[in-house]
Amino acid sequence: MQRKSVAAVTLGCKLNYAETSAILDTLSQKGWQLSTIEDGADLLLIHTCAVTQQAEKKCRQKIRSLIKKHPTSSIAVIGCYAQLHPETLSDIEGVDLILGSNDKFEMSWYDCCVEKKQQHPLVNVTPAHLLDEIHAGYSLRASASNERTRAFLKIQDGCDYGCSYCTIPLIRGRSRSLPVAAIVERAALLAASGYREIVLTGVNTGDYNADGITLCDLLRQLEQLPISRIRLSSIEPEMVNDELISLVAGSKTLVPHFHIPLQNGSDAVLKAMRRRYDTVLYRKNVFAAVAQIPDCAIGADVMVGFPGETEDDFLQMCRFIEELPLAYLHVFSCSVRPGTSLARQIEARERQPVAPDEIARRYKRLVELGAKKEASFKAHSIGKECVVLFEHSTSRKKGIEQCSGYTRNYQRVLVESADRQMIQALHGEERVVVIDSLDADLNLQGRVLS
């Protein structure tokens, strides 16, 4: 009997990528043949995101394009958008299966989807308040090639914070953590499989707590593994405490890089967002990290256009960001999500939306500020030596081969040469590079020393 084939496309965060890989790994163990979206398959998985309206729009576009390109494939839409709006997805002709945040890990649904094509899609979405399990997520099969560089490993899911604008509690449920032994076992397997870096992912990684074992306790155990780099994908400001900073500062494995969401630089807006910190705490922890950890790079998420955000709030945010030692910004516009307390406030006219053209102006200014911050931070690397973990992506331009990779503090470095064999040999390797310059796209250019 011919093996069923499956391919997947993932939209959204690193946590989604880790979970997609775990699902594919499980299907492979059950006899499914792994394929690619380009080649098509019996079953196409689309792992969705619902963090903003724009993210949902991109999901719908991707779903429709795959249905058009692969009309004979069964289409399964899974994850966050499926959890939040299954009825919207059910209206898309060609969708065969819709699975929520927990249900996507039940493999029998995929067999059923391929074997019994229905006139209407199969839908299984467990309400978020009933989500009490936590399923593994790991990218053991994330690379289609032989080069294995970074692997994503899920340690936690869900969130109890209840920020006014956030749908995560409605999508992924309460905060819960994977057992330490399961994480260490999977990390050891990733290391043995040749991965050089493990990125720990979760909805709220700093909230990790498994039977009293905290994030720092877990990191100390993972440090003992034969892995070059361990990176945290994102961590809340209040979790970047003295213990974590000291642990990273004294480690050869934990990389000097934090992504610390800021969201806003006005205390009035942070309070309205129901964030658990103010600008004083954020500043204190960021400056403590860069003071104690050599070459520490800190990135931040920043939201513009939160309903009720005044021009003074925005200017406060700009001034606050200007004084912070940040390496880069991820800027995005506020998207009012259904079911959140912010949506209810808007409906009750308790908060007023910011005009779209004003949001666009503020967005542009913050993007420019972020580029200035990034250029300033990266300029300090010119003339220095750093260790780069090279990835498999290459491009050819006018006979010049190019390979890129990341430093320990997450700066992208490009190396170019006419020697194709030398460039190919870099894939998946950690090499010492001297940084020569910064290009117009804010990529560091360098030369391999060893």
C-alpha cells in the first residue's frame, strides 16, 4: 500500500514552527512520507497565526493559494486562527479539516481527513478554558537538508497574564510547562542529531515552572548538554531578574541575547495594557543585563496606536527608547482582537481608537528609530572577531557565492567569495569571522579567519 504523504507550511511564531515539526515527526513515525509544499502531498497542513488581523489575512491568502495550486490535496488548517475563528475557515471552499490548539496533536484526524473526504470540513476545536494538557514541540525534522543549525524546542504553553489586547488566553489557554526530564531528553536528542543551537520557545517562557523547577533551574540542566548555544526566544521584562542575568553572564552556552517585549514606553499606556511592569523596571533590567553580560544584544517589541495613546504618550515612548541600549526593534500596529477586554472597552466607547493615518505616521517614525538603534549597535562590531554559526541559505550574484549566519548575540553576518567550495563548507559550521563593514540592509559583512 502506498504511503500517505504530508507537507506543511507554518505561519507565525517560533512556537508554531516547533509544534509543526513535532507533528510531522509523529506522522513520519506512523508511516507518513514527508514532502514539501512545492511538490505537494496527499495532505497539506497550514499552521496558522491569529496575533493580528493582518496575520489572519495572510493565513487566508496562503490557504486559498494552496487550494488553487494543489486541488487534489486534502487541506488541514490548524493552530491559532483555527482555534479562534473555525467558522470563518469553514466558509473557505476546499478546506477539509480544522483543528484547534490542542486538537492538532491528535494524529487520527489527519488519517480521517485523507481517507474520508467530506463535502464539509471536519472541525474539532476544544474550548481554550478546557486546555489543560501540554504537548511537545521540537524541530528535529526542521531542516530538509543535511545542515542542522538552529532547532526550536518548546518548554511552555499558554499564558495567565491577561493583557488587555491579547488573545493568547482565548487561543492557548492557561500557562503550563513541560516536565524537565522531557525537555532535557529532547534537547539531548537534538544535540546528538547535530544541531549547534537550541532556541527555547513558549508563549511565556519566563513563566516556566514544572513542579517547582523554574526557568533558571532548567537552564542549568540544559547547560550540561553538548550543545554550543542555548537561546531564549522571548522573555517578559519582569523575568529578566538578577538570577537570570548572572546565569547568562557566567555561561559559555547561554547566549548574550534577550528579546524583551516593551510594547510601550508610556506608563499610562502600559497600565491600560495591563502589563506587569513599568518603564522604571524595564530600564533597570535592561541596563543591568548589558552591564553584566559582555556584548549583550537586547531586542524589543513595540506597539503603536494602542487605543487612547496620545501624542504625548507616543513622544514619551520615543524618548524612552532613545535612551535604552537596544540592538533592534520589532514594531507593529495595535490590532483590536475580538473577545479581549480591549475590544469590549472600544465597544463601550471607554477607549478611542487612534486614527489610521496617525498610526501609520507613528509606525514609520518608530521603524526609523529602530533602524538607527540597530545600525548603532552593529557598528560596534566592525573590526572585531566573532563566532558565526552559518546556515544553509546561499545566493549567487555575478559569480560570487554568499553564506550567512548569526553571531551568539544574534547579529546576521554575510561572507562572500568566488570560491564556491569554501562557501559550501561553511554550512552548519561555527567559524571565527572578522567583521569588515555594515551594508545598506544592516547586515554585517566579514571574512572567515578559521
